[in-house]
Amino acid sequence: MKRIAISSFVVVAAVTASLAGLQIRAQTTDQAWSTFLGGDQADLQPNRIKIEYAEPEHPQVEPFRDMLIQRRPLEKVQEIFSPLRLPMDLTVRTKECGISNAWYRRPDITICYEYLRDIVEMAPKDMSPEGISPMDAIVGQFLFTAAHETGHAVFDLLDIPLFGRPEDDADQFAAHVLIKIGQQDARRLIEGAAYMYNEYIKNPTVTVRVTAFADVHGAPVQRLYNLLCLAYGENPDAFSDVVDKGYLPRSRAPACKQEWGEVDFAFQKLIYPYIDRKLLNDVLSKSWVPDRNIPPPRMTDVPQSVR
Ligand SMILES: [Zn+2]
């Protein structure tokens, strides 16, 4: 009996000592979470984004590629996402695809010349009645698409768990990036990105087949309202006219602050452990929307457009 008591004392002492040892190495909650997610892995490195303007198959696409090379959109994407600490290189490539689309397939993001052509062609020719400049629409839509695909890549490469539908999560990742990197330019980026849904706003009644609701993406207008809601939720003052002018229905607006809060919380918990803070500060200190006085790219600048 006595021996047992002594043994118990030894065990308690040993446990106490090891707990004391743990306390010495105690992490903050954020550090512990980062460790749990694998954010402290040595092979996670920033500056993993590689870019390529791929040679098109058809020579008539060449001038469009030349214009892009001159405008350097991929260099912007590379810089914006350079703070991400990833386990492998991620190549963002513009390419002639034969379709107008963009996608992620490990380890590449592909953005088709045909898709970029559509963005340029659909942009307003002058300042739109809503106050969206051609430059805002082109840069906003391009960055939203690039950020959406980067979202898919980040979730995949970092093995980040998703509760929502992958397409909704990629949209939320993209919205968060545009809202945060925009800072003073957030309005121009968000409303520019929203311009791609302009036709739906102009035609408020749509008829679709029931199977349209089976798409992996939300319906286009849902994606628009989600984007505007997150922007309004983050900064109701800056985006108040989005509600006042009816672009975001008043019925949705009260929940937006919380919707933004959930997305921001997920971003802080799941993505920030993988971000190089110094590089991020460099990104946040810059403006990513060119001056409105700089003429945006026009298809008429390109002798032979992509067809
Ligand atoms: Zn997607």
C-alpha cells in the first residue's frame, strides 16, 4: 500500500514536471492552430507563383498575347499571391484553349486567351452609368477570376478543409482577396468584378431550366449578390450606395456583416497561417488598379483579335 502511494507520487511528480516543460514551450492559440494545420512545415515557401504567356496555336492570337505581355497582368497576379507559402510551385498560364474559360488543375492555373478576350470585349467602352470605368471592369474581373482559381489551388495544395461547395468557397476566397488588397481601391475592384453580371441586372427576370440549379457554381446572380454582400458587410459606409441604388437587395443587406465575419474568420484561421506577413504588407501597401486616366486595353488595339 505504501509502495503504491510512493509510486503515485512519482507519477504525479513526473506528469507535473512534463506539464511544466510543456508550459515552457507553450504556443499561442494561433501558433497551435498553425502547427495543427501544418503551417510551420519547413518546405512551405513564399514566391511559389510562376507565370507564362503560352504561345498560341494560331498566329492570329499572337497580337493579343503581345498586348497582354505588354500590360503584365500575370506579373500582378504573381506579386499579389507571392506571400502564400506553398509546398510546390503554382504556374498561372494564359493559353489558347478553344473555349472561353479558366480553371485550376494541379499544379497549374489556366486562363484562356478566349476568356480574356471576352472580358475586354464586354467591358464598358466609356464610364458606365453606374460609374464603372472600362479599366475597373477589366482589372476587377481579371483579378476576381485569377483569385478564384488561386483559391481552388490554395485549398488543394494546403489541404484546407471545406464545409461549403468548392465553387462557393473559391468565390469567397476571391472576394476576400479583392476586398483586402483593394483597400482604397476596393470599390473599383469589387464593382469592376461585379460588372460581368451586368446583363443579369438589366434583365431582372430570368427563365432557366431546373437543371441549371444543379450546376457546381451558384447561379450567376447569386454569385453577384454574394460578392456585393461581402463587400457591403466589410465596409457598409463605402458600399452603402450598392444598397441604396438597388444592386444589392435591402432584404439581404442586414445579414452581410455576419456573412463577411464568417468568411474573414475562416480566412484568418485557415489561410493566414500560410502567409508571409512581410510580403503581405508589401502587397497591401500598393494600389492594384491602374489610374483611370490610363487607357484600358481595347480589342481595337489588337490588329487580329482572338477568334
Ligand atoms: Zn471554380
